[in-house]
Amino acid sequence: MSSNNKKWFSLNLGRKSSASSGSCGCGKTSGGCGSHSSDDYEMTDEAFVAAAVDASIGEERTKDGFEQVFDVKMDRRTAFKKLTASLLIGAGAVSTSCSVISGDESKEKAQIDWEEQFKGNYKLMTDEEKKATVDRLMRSYELRTGKNISMSSKNAEENILFGYAFNISKCQGYMDCVNACVEENNQDRDSQMQYIRIHEMKDGNGFSFDEADDNYYHEVPAEGHFYMGTQCFHCDNPPCVNVCPVQATWREDDGLVVVDYDWCVGCRYCMAACPYDGRRFNWKKPEVPEAEINHNQHYLGNRMRKKGVMEKCTFCVQRSRAGKNPACVEACPTGARIFGNLLDPNSTIRWVLENKKVFRLKEDLGTEPKFWYFMD
Amino acid sequence: MKQIKVFGSLVKDSLDTITHGNVKYHIWMGVLTFMMLVGMYCYSIQLSEGLQVTGMTDRVSWGLYISNFTFLVGVAAAAVMLVMPTYVLHDVDFKQAVLIGEGLAVSALIMCLAFVIADMGGPSVLWHMIPGLGVFNFPNSMLTWDVLVLNGYLFLNITIPFYILFRHYQGKEAKSKVYVPGAILSVFWAVGIHLVTAFLYQGLQARPFWNNALLGPRFLASAFAAGPALIILVLAMIRNFTAFKIEDKTLKKIAMVVTVAAQINLIMLVSELFKEFYAPTHHSESAYYLFFGLHGKDALLPWIWTAIPLNILATVMLTFHKLRNNPKVLYFCCFILFIAIWIEKGFGLIVPGFIPGPYGKISEYTPTGIEIGVTLGIWALGAFVFTILARTAIGIELGQLRYKKNKQ
């Protein structure tokens, strides 16, 4: 874990510099003691030199998080900040390294916690920093649960703009999409958080949402009703993004509106700003039974959230950026949901947009949703 | 060096003053301390359990905290109604009251900040919002504007009275050259804090109840009614309990301010109601919910139908000179006006913004005990801070606190 490439504050809490010497904290010089993560490796001379250089002047070259602002020459303000930071480090370090019973693992855990607390905004990280961040989170998960997850930091690809279409004629209200979404995205089971709402509407009343029921518990399709799903529409002009005081939510280049759960301060301004009920808040610590956790994760997608932060539909970024359909699309038994690349002229979504009479909700607000409705 | 010594002595003298008093004073401070402790206990539960202990949900995601925050920004802004006549227009009648007004602004701002922090899901990462250290989404997010103007206003309202009191403490006259530019700035700033806070809501196209051009001006009018009303009550109390002299003339002038602001506020209310109910659209549903209830859901009816009659009664009574010039009637009017605007600008404004939801879902909001506990705790904090500030300021103004004089 102590890759010298790191661009944030690092603690060395009295741990033997295991990675750089190639020996392990347990005393063995060859692998197999179990305290190394799989990506540890023996260092070559070159790497060692690079690491040594990094260790001495690395801070000057590479910055992130706390460091993003530590890159100026030392003036009084910076000095004060550094002092505060070192005080904090000191306090943490003392408490961990003075503990006789804590082993290397708990020290590593403490270091990860520290780095997590003071890491920067994901949006502003370079690719290496993103990679290091997800590596750290994977290691943290391993330390805590003994199990491995895979977390991706894959960026938006060029010439991709995701769009979604919903066939109102086909939807029968089975809610398989809702269940698939909850399972795929590791949402809190306790509070039954759901990104997708299926509105059951009466035939003959048109789209009267205020008379619709989005919380039904009966056999579907119910006589004399039709169904319509809503979720985050990934607007091209998202009002939620503008209002965020810390830029914890933004629109990615492939059109996904995402949240950095660790940067969010939980003010819920975005929730008030969203005209589509697309955002959810973690009013409590989200809990998912270990057996049900989806281990295929993305930093901006379905990784585990903490209490007091916003989350939302990401069109299953962990799937869509890997070339798959979102879980809701795959789960839909009626084929009412269509997802694809708007920039690809041969995609199904483009065919729908060009051949069907499509419309969007609340277009008068100027939010430009990338979520269209149509009927057969 | 000398300044620091004087400051040290001021702090010592001030501590001396605020820790001594008669039995009533100690009971007052004791009760406030107890309420703050209860509030802190409630907040500690909220910290460990998360915001689920409040009545807020995904459907109504702002509640009592943000309501009180909004209202208190208005109270803080109201100090301008004393600052402007005193420092800018040189009306001597306000001179005695202005320090109290600024003290009130400081404590209202501290309460505002406390309410915002209480509402945050992640107070431990609030440093993300510190400009330079975190990422400050300025100027896009109105919330960042609000952070700037509130803290700036707090700074102005601490430094100006502090400078004046600090000079008086040393037995010197405060130089108007030094503080008048700050005072003039704070006049504009006060309008700014409330307008920016209104824009926070006004700028959301998702919430038609707030997305209304009258919201900002109405915020100002109601603030300049409720704030000075509170100042009158506080001044009356100070006059009663301390030797600090506040003339009837001063109270009458502030009462005039309250009256005019309340009248304007009422006109704007009528205008709003006309627009919502003469030709109701889909966007009027929140107003319908607030005033009449929707589909049998009517949790806010008792509140708003308390607020509106109180508001009208107070405004009408204040309008008649005879009634307004009678201190007892004046205090009563100020009290009911304060309550009415607290309801109207508090959850009468915030909660209906979320009801019905974006797709017409009506789920109601009721604050929980923990939420109320934290809220009361923060109000107690404000009263506590204000008492400390006022006692020190009055001590200095009366000449009881003087540098060197009390040095043996």
C-alpha cells in the first residue's frame, strides 16, 4: 500500500517500510505471511531510486487533496495549515503507534482512514490518483472484511453519450427493474431505498402524476392502469450540479451525472434542486448483508456509501462503461427499457429517437434530460 | 503590545461581569445552559444515528433546521434598521440601541451557522467547503454565496461594535472615520444576506412554490418587521432589568420601522395569495396544501392559520398611532408579529416547497423530539451569546467597565 506515487498526505505510523525493502512486517523476506495485498511486488533498483526521489521531493511534484492547496510557496497561511495538519498527524500517529497491541494491519487501517478523510475531490484527480484511491478502498475493504472487491475508476470514453428510452406501452409494472437496481447498486436494504419509481396511472386520465401511485403492493398489471418509470434523467443541463456548494456532483463527459460520495457534505441542496425526484439521501448508515453485496464496483457507482451523503442512479456506471446495459434494462421482462450510445447512429436508442414520437418530462424547465418516453 | 494587554483586561473584566449577577440572572443563564446541554445530547444522538432521527425524509428533505436558519438570517439582517439611522443618518435617538441591535445580529448569525451545521449530513467533512482548502463552487452555487455573505456580515457585526466598545473601554472616543465605512458597508451587506438567502430558494426551478420573483423582496419586508420587533422586546427587557437607559423616543422610532415593514409585508402577502388562488395552476398546489390541505393531508393548517391572523392583527394594531404608542400594546404586537413571521418564514415557507413532491406525491413532515431538542438548544445558544455580549456592552457603555480604573 505504501506506493510512493501517492499524492496525498501519508502517515508512516512506525510501520517498517515493508514495501520498499521488499521484506514484510512479519519478518519474513519471502511472501506468504498474508499481510500483503496481492499487488505488492519486489522493487527493482530503478523503482527504488524513483521511490527515493519521490520520497524526498515527491511532494513538490505531485499534489492532491489536502495537497491540492499545499502547492504554493510557504507563506504564513500555508505554514499555519501545515502546522495544523502535522498536529493532526501527530495526534493520530501517537494514538496508533503507542498502542502496543495494534499490529501492522490496524496501523495500515489507520493510515487508510487518514488518507480517506483528507483525500481530494475525485473530479479533480488525475488518473493515477483515481487509481490509487480505488486501490486504497479495495485494500480497506479487504482489511475490514477479509474479502476482495474489484473497484473500477474507468473514465468516460470518447464519442459516447449515454441515453435512455422508456416504452410506456410495454411496461407492466412488474418492478423487476427496481429489484435489480437495488441489488446491483448496493442500496440500503433497511430503508428500502430505490432509485427507480414506477408510477401506476389510471387509464383515461393521461399522465396525471398526482393521482398516480408510486408505492403499490398488488398484482400487476392492474386492470385499467398503465405504468411509467422515473429515475435520474441525467440531464444535460442538470440543476443539481450547479447548486452543489463543493462540486461533489457533476456531469461526466459521457453524460452521466455522478456523485463523489466521499466529497459530499450532505447539505441536500441538490435534492431540493432536482425536478425529477432523482436523488436519494442516506439518512442512516446504509447496510447490505455481506452475502448480497455486489463486488463488482465503480468509484462513482455502486461502491458502499456512508451515512449522510447523497446518491443516485448512475445508469450503472460500473456496467455501462464496461459495455453492458444497466441492471434495470437487463432485468426488464417486457423490453420497455432501452439504453445506448446517442452518438452511435446504429444504436437502438437512436432508432427509437428517430422513429418514435418521443417526449420528455418537464421539458419547460430547460434541464434537457437524456431520458425519453415513447409509445408503440 | 499595549492593545493586547487592554484586550486581556477587557476579557477579564467581561468574564467578571457575566459571572456575577442577581438570582434571576443566574437562573436565566442556568436554564439556557441546561437547554444547550440537552440540545448537545440530542445532537450527539443525531451524529451517531444519522439524520434518520429527524422527521426529514427523501420526500421532505429540509425541515425545522433550515426553516429556523431562514428566519434567523432575517433577524440578523434587521440590525441594519438601527445601524443605518445611527451611523449613516446620524440620528442620535438610535445611538443607545444600535449596539444591542448588532449584538442581536451576531447571536442570530451564530444560530444560523449552527442550524446549517446541524442540518449537514457530514459535518466532519465540512472543510470541503472552506475556500482554498476544499472546493468552493463559487459563483455557481448560491449556498457558497450564502456562506460568504453570512460570514462577512458576522465579521462586520463583530468588528464594528468591538472597535467602539474597545475605545470606550479605554475611555476614548471611537473615531467615526474608522467605523463609519464599515457601517455603511454593513447596510448593503444586510440587504445582501437576506436577498442571497432568498435566492437560495428562488433559483430552484424544481420548486414552483419558491421559484417566485417576490420571494426576495418579501424576505426583506418580513425580516425588517420581525427583526426590529424582537429588538423592541429585547430593549424593553434591558430597560427593565438594567440601568441602561433607552428612551421612549428610540422605541417609538423602531416601532415605526416595524409598522411600515409589516404593512409592506402584508401587501406582498395579498399579492402572493391573489396569484396563487385567483387563477390556480398546477404550481399553486403547494399553496393549496399550506392553506387548505391537499387530499386530506393538512398538517400545516393550524400553523398557517395561527400565523395569518396574528400577522394581520399585529399590523392593523401597529398602524394606529394611539395603540402603537402604548408600550404594553406595542410589546404585545411585536410579540405576536414575531411569532407570526417565524411560522410563515419558517416551515410555512420551507416545508410546502417539498409538498407535493416533484411528481405530486404528498408525504407530510413532522419534526421529531430530537430535532426539536437540537433546535431549542441552538436558540438557547443564541440567547446565551446575546446575554454575554449585551452584559459586556452595557457595562462598558454605563462606564462600569473601564480599563485601569479597576486595577488595584
